[in-house]
Amino acid sequence: MADGMRSHAAGKYAIDIGGQTAGWCSSVEGGHCKADVVSEKVGADLFQHKHIAGVSYEDISIKCGTAMSKNFYEWIKASVDHQYRRVDSGAIISADYNFKETGRLNFFNALISEVGFPALDAASKDAAAMQIKFTPEYTRNIRAAGQAVSGPLGKGEQKKWTASNFTMQLDGCTESMKWVKKVEALTIKQKVVKNPVGEKRDYQIECASIEYPNVVITVSDKHADELYKWHEDFVINGNCTADKERNGALTFLASDTTTQLFTLNFRGLGIFALTPEKHEAGSENIKCCKVEMYCEQITFEPGQGSIYA
């Protein structure tokens, strides 16, 4: 079989933003075109004829680690901070194990619709990754090109990112935050609405409201006195006005526990539940409590440990 006709393994995936390679992705999904099928009423020939109507494009979902480019993080930051930024053109590049391009999915006028940060656990040894979902107005699939994937990919040292390295801050709870054992996954959702244009088959897209998740942490019960006092004042006694809300921050760290990868800043935190976890007599597990807080705003700050350019 001729070389040009051979199959190839799906080796590596990179994301391109505005003509610049922005980093490697550990997984890629979606982005393909599909059309709605319309069934007509049965006519005189007793057959039900069908045709296609509007054309739509799937959201593109990628998973990535650290060592992404500055413009990639600026795109995320603008979306999380509710100052959305549209990427006019970009691509998901497929490459073989020799870093030769085997194809690309070009996307246009894309807006981020979800930014997902992983669950954290001080006892975990698992690798961590971000999940980014974005909505393009349209895409175009290009087959194998053959050239090497260009850019500074792989030239900088990628900091190891595990789910166990993090720090948490919360106003008025300095001591309790030293004993945070877990932080549940956080997914920020940006609603994207489609605006059909009569003379075109494609949709225009615009950003609408943004939804920030609750912040849920697990803390050693022995060191949760500050949280219990806040819960009693805020929930039981009803002192839950805006001036009683608090601010906080979650910092993701590299494996050296000093290099900052990302920081999520929380504004308008309000505690609404504090629940001691189930604890059985004779168990050797440390007694913990689960703290749930609503959050009015989140901002995103990339650290130097996550940016290669």
C-alpha cells in the first residue's frame, strides 16, 4: 500500500489560536457539522419524503494540563471574568507520534461556554487537568497536511499538576483553611445563544448570562471552629446580608508546592450548609465536615508555572 494511503494512529492533538500553537491537549471531542432532518407529510405517492433543514456545529471540548500559551489563558480569563473574548479563527491539529500534522479542524468565531477545574484531594496521586468547552459558529475539516507542528510546543518544562497540591483562603477562617482536605470540581458555565440569519445556513453566536458554581470543601472537623461560628451567625441567626458575605481564593500548585499554576478568586461567598460527615465508631478515619458556599463571582489568574510564552 502506498504511503499516502496508509492509516495512521491518533497520536497527539494541539490547539491553535489565531495562527499560533497554544499547547497540547490530552483529549479532544466534538466540533463536527450536522443537519436537522425534517419529515414531510405523506403525499399522494404514499411515501414520506425527507430533507435537511438548519445546519449546526457541535461544541468542541478539550482537556489540557499546564504549559499552555499566554493567549490561551487570556481567552479563559476573559470568559471567566465575564468579559468574553471571541476567537476569530483557530484549529484543533491532529499529529502523529513524529509530530507531523495529519489533519486539522478549523473553527471560527468561537466563544468559551464552559471552564472546568478538577476536584482536589490532599490524599490523591492522580494527575489533574482542565476541561474547556467552546462553541464555534462554524468549522471546516482539512485532511492530512504533512508538515511538522510548529511553535514553542514542548520547549518549556511542563510543571507536573496533581490533584493534591493546592491552598485555600477564606476571610475570617485562616486557621480552618489550613486543614482543607478536599475541594469539589468547579465548572463555570457561560450561556451561548444562537442567532439565526436568514440569508445564511450558519448561526451567529453571542454570550448571555454566566453561571458560577457553589464552592464545596471538606475540612477536618477538629479545626472547623471558625466555619461553625460563621454558619451559626450567617444561617441560624440570619445575619446573611451582603456585608456578611466573604471573599476567598483557591490556588493550584505544581508538585514542588510553591510554584503557582492558577488562582481562582471568589467574591461574595455565603455559607449555606455545614454537614459533619458520617463517622462510624471504631473507625480510624479523621472526622471531617463538608462546607457548602454559594459564590457570586469568580475571577481567574494564571500563574507563571502555567504559561510558556
